[in-house]
Amino acid sequence: LLLLTDRADEAAPLYQALASSSLGGAATWASCQAAALDFLAGRYLDAGTAFERICEGAAGDPWHAYACSMAELSDQMERLRSEGEPHGAAAYYQR
């Protein structure tokens, strides 16, 4: 509900606490949510690392396919930012 009310800053520590618990599937779900918050904030390296960790360790988990695809997407977004930034809006406005 915190995310629906635009309070992601309050949701993040709760997801991280649940992610570090021993509650199995709930911990994996919370890890995905925390990584998704990183992704939405443009922290693609952090998100990609977290999603990759879930992808490697949760083969039978319902969140496995999601985590693997988000790990790949996070890597692509970081690559686009790092390779495209010198040619993007920042370069245009520095002219």
C-alpha cells in the first residue's frame, strides 16, 4: 500500500527487512520488490545485481523468471545509459 500512495521511501526498508528474513518465498518476493524500487529509481547496477542474485538462487521459485528477465533488462538499461549518455540530453545542453 505504501507504493500505491507514492511512499516508496517508506516501503524500501520494509522490503529489505523481509528480504533478509528466513521466510522463503516471502523473502524472495521482497527482494524482487526492493530491486524493482532500485530499477524504478534508475539504479540499474544495484537492481541488476539484486535480480541476478535472485535468478541464480531461486530456480524453483515463482519469481525466478521475473528476476532473470529483470536482471537482463537492468543490464541493458545500464549499458544504454553508460554508452548513450555522452550523446544524450546532457551533451546537447552543454553545447
